[in-house]
Amino acid sequence: MFDLVKIKFADEEMTIDPKELSFNENNIGEAMERIGNLTSYYGQSFAKAEYWLELLEKRYDDKYMAAFAKFKNDGAGSDKLCDAMVKSLPEIIELGDEIVNAKFAKVQLQQYLKAVDRTHSSLISRSYTLRKEMDKFPTSNLTSILNEFEKEGHENE
């Protein structure tokens, strides 16, 4: 139904599987544990992605300013001309591309964390609904059903 999503930033690569967010009445407990683990793992990954983005932006600014000052001191021309010359440098272009990719990775992780949070809310809601449905069954009826089941010789199943 949904494809795997690959996210890359810094030296990390991770794969997001939308199936990790699926659950049903039979695996609510497992799903709660899985969602907790996903929140922790992808929350840490999101923090790393933000950190990486900040480092790239700082590196870009430092290189931009150094190159701009050099062009300006060398008498390359107006501020606009120096700006254009700096932005055409291969290392500045490469850093700009890395920043775009890091921003995309950060947004992907952020959106996935939102999906994990919504799944957690759905899990809580569904478990509450199941508990309410179970409360509607009288215990005496359940006991009589179990007794009938045992009388038929199914107690070892």
C-alpha cells in the first residue's frame, strides 16, 4: 500500500516503514510498545537531523562570509557582484544542496513523528473503546459460557 521511505542525512541512512504504525485489536499491547520505541528512535534521529542542519548552515555562513570578504578586499566590485561570485563557487553550491537535503530529511522525520503520535492517540482511543465494550459483557454470562465450554470437553485446548 505504502512504499518504504529512505531518509539520508550526515552519514546516516534510515528506512521508514509505514507498516510499523499498523495495529489491530489483537496486538494493541505490542503496538503500544513498538510506538514507544519508534518515538524514542525517530525522536533522537530528528534531533540529530536538526543538529546536522545547524552545522551545515553554520559551515555555509562561515565559507560564504570568508569568500565574500576576500572578493570584496580584492576589489571584485559591488556587494551584489561579490554575492553572485560567492554563490557561484562550487563549494558554496555543494553546501547549499546539502542544506536543502538536510531540511528535507528533517521535515520527513518530523512528519513521521507526527504520524507516530497520531497512531499512539488512535491506540489509546481504540483500547479505551475495547475496554468499554468488554465492560458491557456481564461477568456471569462469561462464566456460564466458559463452564459450558468445559462441559463439552474443551478444557485442554
